[in-house]
Amino acid sequence: MVDMMVEQALKNEESWEREKQDLLWEKEQLNVRWRFSQSRCSALQRIVRNEVDEKKRIWIVLICLIGVVVAMLFGVVLKMK
């Protein structure tokens, strides 16, 4: 009976060790995936930030051009008087 209990305990210990190794491997895989997703999110944030900055610059140039056109129109109108 004792031999059977020792044998069962050894099997349980091997099973637990195998399960522990599997869990450690899964943990490492999750860490790899997390680091990959973080790098992808950072890259996407940079892309979005660059596009937003580019649109802001385009709007600034457009507003400046509208201001120049309005100033020229006032100049023409005032010159005609």
C-alpha cells in the first residue's frame, strides 16, 4: 500500500512539474505577445500623431492663404475708391 502511495505521489509530482513547465512557457508566450502588441500600438500612435500634425500644418497653410487672399481683396477694393 505504501509503495502504491509513493508511486502515485511521484506521478503527481511529475505531472505538477510538467504543468508548471507548461504554465511557464505560456507565461513567456504571453509576455512576447504583450511586448509585440505594445510595439505595434506605439507604432500606430506615431503614425496617427504624424497624420494629425500634417493635417494641422495643412490647415495652417490654408488659413494663411485665405488671409492673404482677403488682404489682397481689401487692397484692391481700397485702391479702387
